[in-house]
Amino acid sequence: MKYSKLVGILAGLIMIASCFAPWAYYPDIDKNFTGLFSQGNSYGKPGLALIFFGVIAIILFVVSKIWAKRCNLLVTAVMVAYSIKTFILYTSCYGGVCPLKKPGIYLMLSASVIMLIMSMLPDIKVTENSHMSQPADKDQ
């Protein structure tokens, strides 16, 4: 795909920015949680891991080597798995209280999925080697 690199980088920047946006509002304590803040650090800081994976993925989108595209597929797959786990963690009900989902958590999840899709569609030219294209002669 012609624009997969650009769309992947843009999705990575959106995913990194969404880690600073509110992900969920908890009415019982009257606070918004982000990827980098939770009351008493009860959910940890999943935004740090997502920012790390996002930066690595953006770097791999920029590098125009086949090994980088293959590594990017692994990095974005791990990032999507972690995003799904984080989405479930932040939006699950507890003790009869259900948090309100904010747009930041949807941005984080959708941007990571878009990055995975774009990593499956690399814009790279594969050249065929001349010695690999000719069948080997058994007589020689």
C-alpha cells in the first residue's frame, strides 16, 4: 500500500497522544484515569509500555529494510494484545461501579489496531536476484 508508512506513523503518534488523554471516569472517586495515572497506581502505568512500543513501531515504520518490517509486525502485534488487555482492565466494572469510557481509550485501541494493519501492508520493493531466478543445471 502506498501510504501504509505514513498512516502507520500517524496512528503511532495518535496512540502516544491518547496515553495522556482521559481513558475512564470513575464516579465513586470522582477522578479521570489516563494511561499514566490511576488512583494509588492501582492499574499501573500502561501508557509507558504503549509509548515505548509506539516509538519502536514508528522507528520501524521509517526504516526501509525487510527485517524492520518483520520486526514491526511483531512489535505491533504485542502492542495490540497489550492494548486489548488494558482496555478490559480500565473499563471493567468492580463492586457494582462501572467506569465511564472516555474517548482516549477508544483512540488508544483503534490506533494500535490501525498500526497492526499498516504493518501488514509494507511499502517495500522486493528485488529478485539474478542467480536465484535461474534454475541450477545438473550437468555442470
